[in-house]
Amino acid sequence: MLRLLALFLLLAMPAKAEEIVLGLSRDQVSITATFEGSEILIFGAIKRDGAPIADGELGVIVTVAGPDKPITVRKKDRRLGIWVNTESVDVDVAPTFYAVATNQPLEEILTFTEDLNTRISIERAIRSVGASIEDADTFTQALIRIRESQGLYQTLPTGVLVEEEALFRTLIPLPANLTEGDYKAEIYLTRGKQIVDLYSTVIPVKKVGLERWLYNLAHENAFLYGLMSLAIAIAAGWGASAIFTLFRR
């Protein structure tokens, strides 16, 4: 909601001296049964309509966010020799994938207030609610660390290459464990740590081929999917038994 409000405010402003013109290397990511990850090249230019270069340090921020899903982060402690869940925090908004690429470290091209309003950084993109413990931020940081280790959360402080304050490009790696859905790509242009322009687009990530057929079958005809899974398991067991018997002879 805050990002949408920021977009409306930017659109309501008079004609800007600098605007973003964007390009994508692909307009859709297809997940197949053999999908092992991919990359998206995001490139563009800064349109000025003959106006001189504005004062202030130029910042280019590119974010790619997967679908939001709530999640419960739990803490485990050892009690009587057994690991048990002791405390938890409900995270109301957590993107399944989130990458932030910038031409300089984020704090050098964006103010804390702007980040607070637009929720650009990973920490701001996640919101914890219903927390009944004091160290809720610790759980949020734990979630970030886990998803960073899985390649789902990425911070690329020098991932955007800017040439002559006119052209920019960045390469966003996508891991194999992507969640299906619409991924929002947003490009922010900053001057003096203030946002001066915003461009937003959507990149669909969809299962295709056998992966899509199995997904639809499991969700639309669970009974048939169960029978098929059982038949495959029986066939695999019989085949393994036959091979074992053959080798024993």
C-alpha cells in the first residue's frame, strides 16, 4: 500500500527532469521439471528531454519481488534433551523472493525516511505482526538469513552498472526454488537520496509442460493424482524387486 501511495504521489508531480525508460531480457520465466534457475537482465536509460543533468548523486535501485505470503517463524530450544518450539512470530507480509540491486550501497543513495515510506530494503519489505515477545526483530532477521542461504533474498550493493549517468543494467539471478506467481520489478531513480522517478512492471513466473500438468492434476483432481502416485509407487517397488531377484540368481 505504501509503495502504491508513493507511485501515486510521483505521478501527481509535474513533468520530471529525469525519467526511466526500461527494457527486460525476457517477459516471462517458465518453470519446467528440469528448471535449475535462471537470470533476468534488466536494462534501461534515463530520459532527460535535453535538460541538463540534475544536481546530487545519482542512484539507481532495482527490486524484484515475488508473491507475498504470510509465514510463522519459530524458535527452538532444548528442553529435557528434546528440541521443541518455544516462541514464534507471525510475519504478515514476506515476499517469497526479493532482490535489491543498486549502483551504490543503499544507504548512500536513499534516506532512511524514503526507505521507511517505500519499503525498498529487505528488512522494510517484511512486516511482523502479532508478536508477543520483545525481540521480534530477531525472528525477522532469522527469516532473512534462511532465505538468503536459499538464494531467495539477495542484496546486490553494486549490482547495477551505470554508464555516463544515462544507461543502466543489472542481472538478477533466479534460484531453482521459485514460487509461481507474478513478480514485480521496480526501478527507482534517486538524486541526493530522494526518489525522483519510479518505473514498475510485472514478470510472470509460471509452471509449464509436465510440471504444469502435474500441478493442475494435484489441485483439480486429487483422487486421480493419488491413484497415479500409488500406481507409480507400486510399479517402482515391483521393478526394484524384480531387479534384485534377477541379480540374486
